[in-house]
Amino acid sequence: MSHAAELPVWAALLTSLLLLVGAGLTLLGAVGVLQFRSFFERVHAPTLGTSWGTGAIALASIVFFSSLGTRLVVHEVLIGVFITVTTPVTLMLLARAALHRERAEENPNVPSRAVMRRRGSAPAPEDGAGDAAGTPSS
Amino acid sequence: MDFFALALIIALPFVAGLAAALLPSDSRTPVTWLAGLTAATCLALTFSFYPAVSSGHVVRYQIDWIPQLGLGFTLRMDGFAWVFASLVSAMALLVVIYTRYYISREDPVRRFYLLFLGFMGSMLGIVLSGNLILLVVFWELTSLFSFLLIGYWHHKQAARDGARMALTITSVGGLSLLAGILVIGHIVGSYDLDAVLASGNAIREHHLYVPALLLFLLGVLTKSAQFPFHFWLPNAMAAPTPVSAFLHSATLVKGGVFLMARLWPVLAGTPEWFTILGLAGMASFVLGAYLAMFQQDLKGLLAYSTISHLGLITLLLSLGSPLAAVAAIFHMLNHATFKASLFMAAGIIDHEAGTRDLRQLSGLFRYMPITGTLATVASAAMAGVPLLNGFLSKEMFFAEAVETHANSWVDTIAPYAAVLGSTLAVTYSIRLIHSIFLGAPPPESFPREPHEPPFWMRFPVMCLVVTCLVVGIIPGLTIGPFLRIAVTSVLGEATPAYSLAIWHGFTIAFGMSVIALVCGTMLYLVAGNYLEHTDSPPVFGRIQGQRLFERTMVAISWRWARSIEEVLGTRRLQPQVRLLVAVAIAAGAIPILSAGLDFGPVGNGIDIAFTGLWCIGMVCAVAAAYLAKFHRLAALALLGGAGLVTCVTFVWLSAPDLAATQLAVEIVTTVLILLGLRWLPKRWRTAEEPIGVSDRLRRLRDLSLAVMAGSGMTVVSLAVLTRTSPDSIADFFIENAYTEGGGRNVVNVILVDFRGFDTLGEITVLGIVALTVFALLRRFRPAPDTIERPEQQRIQQSYDEAEPDRKAGATATEYLYVPSVIMQWMFPVVIVLAAYLFLRGHDAPGGGFVAGVALAAGFILQYMAAGTVWVEDRLRILPVVWMGVGLLLAALTGVASILLGDPFLTSYFQYADVPVLGKIPLASATVFDLGVFSLVVGATVLMLIAIAHQSIRRLRAARLEEARQLEEKQQWS
């Protein structure tokens, strides 16, 4: 951090603010993982970190290095893109795996698969927990 | 040039053998041409040495091998070696011609020629070796090739047994020979043949002479199938007949007597030599001939006859007189000609009549008159009939047997034994011809209607038989000069005057010949019918070396091995690991306790963030170990956590290269273990069983072992890390990476340039490991409790089956809809990433290895996204090709620098001006790195795919069961 002293004040302030926001959001997400009870609630919490948490930290990095150097540094955008593309998929997979397990264990709180597949022709669904199988994702 | 020709004679057969193996599998004719031309070339090369050798010159060719140990790759050709090299090459040529018509279309002909040419090369190696250790190396090679050739038809039990017996006996002999040679080398102070031959007196008078002689004789007697080790030869007759003709009459078994004659000037002439060899030779001579009479298998008869004739040669060599040695060498050549021709004739008979059983064969002369005539002449030579070559050497043998050489009872009975053996030889020769060719054809027809073989199959036999005749009639003009140079080179100044004339007048020897011929004929007239119908020879039929051998083998390799395993082995993993850790602790503790351990100054100040990071890592590691027993998946996730901490540590300590590699490896490893998890049994946390005192003690012991190992490791690492490191080679690398290697990334420059040879070795090992994993997984048999589909898959399947409009596997596909799209879209990104990592490798963090692992991860991502079947329909990954190309590329880069005159793997570095891109650095190490990259991709993908394929591979039983259930269901619905 030897270069920090060369940073203009506005940039230093902006960087700090963004860093704090990003870190705070991520921390909040982590606390959420601890606090929530069921898996399907917990799966939402880390998204704080992977959405604006990452975004703010990446922005902070852009501001910091751009103002230190002479040109715009935007490598961090790639990090943001990849996080945005991959994280939802991971969480989606996790959620579906959890759903699958709950169903396999015949947990009464989870909509059973066979019920959802029958549309119209069959007796009405027991509860309207979801219209399609894809909803539990973020 | 001459010297290269000498090396070429040996090298050519091996190279040609490999080339034969690489030809397409249906290329019978090209392979035959290749082998024939190789043999012809070797013969021509050998002949080209005749002028030099015939003038008494010894051609030598020497390359240092391990000069510190006195080992040189020394080739040496004198007259004796010349004659033998010609014999081997000429025989090989004839046998190749013969084989063309003998080996059937179904037999793997390439394997035959690979082994055949390999054997030929090693036999020539024995003959031409000028260093005794080198000779032993080739000696062992001949045993090995003989084993493989005897077992050529390995689907036959007899071939396998015969091959194993031959290998066991000859390799025991080979070991013993090596020991004997080492003792001789110790006495002489050199293994060089010339030096050994020059110090005969020193050896004979040394107090280690007797042990050396015994070890040496054990080696040569086993090889030449001499009593009491003779029994492997008849069992080796399960080999194809060309092999018997080449190995078991002309060359391999001659190896023993060759070496005896080679070292004859050094070792012979002592009472020990005379007694041991004389007895062995005499016993083999008489017993072999006796047992040959009773054989019902044509090849068996020839095998025992070979034992008998080799006994004759051994007996001659034992006498210690130069004239006897001349006779021995002469008989070696004669025996090779008539016995090989008889073997080939036996093969023809077997081939045409469909059987080799003497009881079934009869009256074949009217079907195959030419073959019959040839065989008759050859057996007459074997019996020692005048005007044939066998007669001449037998005559010399009789003359020598009569002479008194040493005053002992062995010498006294020698002439009687000689006449007895020869009489029996006459009997079995007559029996051979009479029962096969003469008489009426059997009432029941042959398995096949016999007829003359093709001309070229008969041709080699004809050549050999003509040789028998010509040598027998005009010996002085034909074999004379060759025999002279052979004899002179063995005996040197002791070469006696000998005469090769046919007629020496009415000598005792001639009388003995006549007696043998007459008695032999009479014996056949009297006992011929009995011989034809007996099953086992009386009296000596009970001596069954074979039974003894088998009992010994069972005792050693089965009973003893089992009992040792019971005493020392365990199949339980825990004791093994416990033992391993205990030994490791001891190995670490002993030097520390004896020499102490110095710590350097511990740096002050603790970096809180770094410590916290490591605390996370440690918690992950310990938790992974704790959970490994009952929740493997969780343990794996925790392991990933520990890996990530390691990764971040590398970044923290400014080693981005290592971090990137660690990350990629971590990903691939996790996938690998995940794929493997499915095949491990499910474990449940069962109720706590009552714990007794012994269990507690056991756990306490294991715990203390673990704690000791862990803390010991910590202490040692701490000690190493706190000390100031000595000046290492690292500074050199850092200073010279750019100037010498042309790269700024020191790690990569070390890998592909400074230590390129290490890397080449490492990637080779990686390739071997991948292939091994693949081979093991192909034969993978899952444990009984994991054969059934796992519970999750069964549930998915029941979903699919419950709905009539769903196909099997639909649930899994549905679950992966969104992820699979993203995974497939990521594929090009991963490829770009890999290319990027690769290209920047030489100057910035990256390199072939990490790029390879990244690309492999990309491939495996596709497998995960869409399933094995889908991917392989669309994307053909050929991991073995990747590996092969990688290895070749890396090796060729190295070779390229040799071609440019620099040491192997020297790298070049230059800037090149490329339009558009501008000035870019080019290093030949990049090509090497490309090889590394390709191999890593191939190896990783091969392993991952091999495991992935397990999930679509169903056991046969399970598949059948599933099909049956499906059928049942359809019937009911």
C-alpha cells in the first residue's frame, strides 16, 4: 500500500466508500447464512456478496488503479461478468439438489413432483408452492 | 566402417523386429521379406569380415558403457565367433523361408517375427560379445525370447507350462552364470574377453577356481539342456516348429556349449572340469539317446536326440585335449545342420499329415517322396553313417574317447559309453525313418490327407541336407577352412594337426563306428516293435526331473509364498498405514535425536489477516479429516476450502504461478474425487458400539501416533523455514532466466529450459500414470454394494418411469437445463483462458502445465453439463493422441537442438517482427511447453474420462437384470 499516499483525496474517499459498501454487503450475506434456518432461505443470503458486494469492490479497484495510473483500468469488469454468470447457476444447482433431496426424503413441506406434472386433467394440486420447477433459484 | 558393421549385425535384428511389430497386422509377406532380408544382411555383413578374420585378425569394437566398473560395450569377432555368427544368420534365413509356409494365417505373425528377430539379435550378441558381462546380458535376453517363443501359442496349456519351465531353469542358470563370471572377473581383474583368455593359468590356480567353475557350469549346462537339467528341452517342444529348429537345435542350446568352448582354454584341463563335465556329458549322451528311442512324439524324439548330441559335445569338451575340442566344434556345426533339417521335416510332416505321433504315422514315403528322402539322409547323418557329416565328427569323437586323458574311472568307461550311446542313436534314427516313412499307410486315414509341401517350404531342408552331404563327402574343401579359423581362434598356438579325411584306414574308431551301426540296426530289428508300442521307457522312465521341478515350484511359489504372506502380510489398511507412519516417525526422529535440531531466529510480528487465513485452512483440514469417515461429500468440500487457503497463501507470498496451478489442480482433483465417490460404499453413523479397554488403548495409540507425526512435521518445517537458507542455485536461475532463457517468468523458464530434461522425464511419467489409471479402470470391478445404481439415480429413474411420456434420464437433464447452457457457453471462454495462460507463460504467470489443466477442466465441464454420451457424439477428444503428440513435440524440440549441434534440449530465443502484431519474442522452449500442455491435457482428460465412463458402463449382470425387468413391465402393461 505504498502507493496509497499518491492517491488524490477524492479517489481515496470514493475507493474507501465502495470498499466499505462491498465488504459490508458481503458480511451481511455471511451473517445471513448463519441466521437463516432453512436451506431455501439461506440460499438467498450469499447473493448479497456476489452481486453488489463484488460489484462495489470491483468498482473500488477500478477507481483505485485508474487514478493511480494514467489510463482507465477495467480488468475488474471481467471479474464482475464471470461472477454474475456463474454464481446464479451454482446456487440454482444447489437449490435443485436440495429440492431433490427433500423430495426423496418425502418431506411434507416440499411440493411433490408428480403433483406438479399433472396439469388440469388431474385433481387440483395440494398446494400452489410453485408453478414450475425452476423457481427456488435466486 | 568395419566396426560399425559389427555393431550393425547385432542392432539390425532388433530394429527390424520393432519395425515388424509396427507393420499392419495382415502383412504376412512384407514381414517375411523384412525378416529374410535382415537375416541375409546379417549374413552378408558377417561374410564381409571373412578376409580379416581368416588371416587370424580379431575385429574389435568398443564403446564405454560403465568404464568405472570395467564394463564396456565390447564387440569382438574372431574365427570362432565368425563361424557361429554365420551359422546363426544362415539358419535364421532358412528358418524365415520355412516359417512363411509354416505359420498359418490365423497366427499373429508380427509377434512371431518380433520375438524371432529379437532372439536372433541376442544370439548374435552372445556370439560377438567381447565383454563377459555384456555376454551375460545377451544370454539372459535369449532366455527371455526363448520363453516368449515357446509360449507363442499361449492359448495352449502345454506351451505355457513348457515356456515357464524353460524360463525358470535357464534363468536360474543365467543368474548362476553371472555369479560365475563375476568371480572370474574378480580373479582376472577385468571382464574383457581377451584379458580373461590371456590369464588361464591364473584362473586355474586361484583358490576361487572351483566355485567359479561350478557356477559357470551350472549356467552353461542348464542352457544346453544337459543332465540333470535336460527336462526343459522336451517340454519346450510345444513351441512352433521353426522355433524348435532355430532355437532348440541350432542356436539357443548351442549357447551353452559355445561358451564352454569359448572359455575352454581358460577353464579346461583340471580334474574338476573333467569329472563334472565328463559325467554330465556322458549321462546326457547315453540317457538322451536311450529316452529318445522310446518317444512317441516326433519332436520329442528329436529333442532327446538333441540332448544326447549336446552331451556328446560336452563330453568332448570335458576331455581337455585340443583334438577333442576340434571335434566338439566340428560336431556343433554338423549337429546344427542335420538336426535343424530334421526339425523342419518334422514340421512338414506335422503340417501335412496333421499329427506328430509316431504310432499314427506310417508309410508316408508314398505321399511325400522328396521330403522322405531328405529326412532319411538327415537321420543317416544323425546316426553317423559314412559319407555324411555326422560320421566325420563321430569318428573324431570315438578316436578321442579311446585316448586316455586322465587316469580315472570316468575316462575308462568313456569308450564304452560312446559306443553305447551311438548304438542307441542308430536305433532311434532308424526308428524315426522306418515308422514314419516306410511300411503300409495306417488303416485309418491321417487327420489330413498328406502330400508334398510347397517347394519353398522344402527348400531350407534341401539346403541343409545338401550341406550334410557335401561336408560329408568333401570336408576338406567345404568346411575345412572355416573349421580351421574357428579352431585356431579358440585354441591359438595349441591347435593340433587334424585330418578331415573320410577314410583313415581301419582304426579303432572305425571299428567302433561299425559296431555302433551294426548293433543299432540289430537292436531295432529285435526291439523295434516293442518300441513302437511302449508308453514309457523302462528303468529310466522313472527319473522324472519334470516332476521334481514341478514339486519344487509348487513348494516355493505357492506353499512357501502363502505361509510367508500369512505370517508377514495383512490385508487390512489400518495396520499398514500405522506401520508406514511409525517407520516415517522413526526415520525422522533418529537423525534429529542423534544430531539435534537447530532453529533460526523466529521473525517478530504476527500478520493477523494471514494468521486468520491459516486458521480457516486448518479448521477446514481438521474438519475434513473428521468428516471423512461418515460424510465424504462434506469432507471433500472442506478439503476444497483448505486448498483455496493454500492458493491464497501462494498469492500472498507472491507466487502467482503456483497459485494459478494450485487452483486449476484443485478444481480437477475435486471433480476426480467426486466421480470416484460414487463407487465407495455408503456409510452410516451407526450406534456407538460399547468400547472396551483394548479399543481405548488402540485409539490412544493411533492418536498419539498421529499427534507425533503431525507435530514432528511442524517442528521440522519450522526449523527449516527459520534457518537462513544457504546459497542455492535459485540465484543463478533468477539472474539468468532472461538473459539465457529469454523469459521473465523464472519458474516457467526453469521448467521448460534450465531443467527441461527433468520436465521431459516428468511428463513421461505423467503419461505413464495416465495410461496405467486408464488400464486399471478398464478392468475396474466395483464392490458388490455399489453395483446397484445409487439411490438418487434410482429415484430419478422412478420419476421417469412413472410418466409415460418421459424418456430415461429426463429428470437429470431437466435439472441441468440452465447450468448446462452456461457451462457450454463457458467452453470457449475456458479455451481462451487456457490459450492465454499458455501464451503468457514464458514471461508472466502461466505456462503449459496450468494451461493444460485448465483446458482439461473445460472438457470435463462439458461432460458434466450434457452427459458423456451427448458430448462424445459431438466432440471427439482423443486423449491418447494428445498425449502422444505432446511427448513427441517435447522430445523433438530436444532432438532439434542436437541436429543443430547443441546438447539435447538447448533452447533458442529470438525476437521476430510480425506484421500487425509488431515485435514479439519467440523461444523454442515455447514449442516444448506446447508439448507439456498437450500431454497434460491428454493425461488429465484420459483419467477423468476413464472414471466418467464408469457411470455409463453397467455390469453385465446388472444390465441383463434391467433388461429383464423392462421386458416384464412391458408385458404387463
